[in-house]
Amino acid sequence: MNLKVIYHNFRVGQVAIYGVLTMINFVIISHTLTIVKYIIPLSVWVPLVMLGVILTSIIVGKQFKKIQLGTDSNEVFRHSPELMKTLRLILEGQEKTVIKEKWINQLKEYETN
């Protein structure tokens, strides 16, 4: 096996494992070092924290998708007017829908700026 492939596999696995280990570490430390250990047992604390983390991740991911990806698209179009015009022409050639019309209008607006 190639050393580069082994190193790449290590890095990909490391990212996955370290995320899980960090979360486990946070849950245990947050329970042990706070007053929560006297109120809520660890067997209840872990599911509560995990549910909170999952819900927070979903909300943050939704906001990221709504805000940041739109900004990224704007930057891509600003630096590549050919791509913007090509996408607009492709959309204009397809069946019209409300979403496609919205995209076409926004792309036309980008072209004029």
C-alpha cells in the first residue's frame, strides 16, 4: 500500500473519531464538574445532551444553508460571469416554475451589477 493512501485514510478516520471522542469527553466532563451530577444521573444526562446537540446542529445547519451558501453562490457568480449567464440560459430553456423564475430574475440582476 502507498504511504500517501495510508496517511489519507488515517486523516479521514481521525476526523470522524475525534469528533465522537470530543463529544463523549464533553458529556462526561460537563456532568462530572457541574452541579448537574447531583440533580440528573449520567444515564439521563447523556441522552439529553445528545438530543440538544443534534437539534442545535440541525438549526445551525439550516441557517448555514440559508445564509452562507447563498453568499458563496453570489461570490462564485461575481467572479464568473460566464457561469452565471450559462446557468440563466439553461434555466430559461427549461419549463417555467416559480423557483426557476426567481433564479432567472436574480441571475439577471447579478448580470446588470
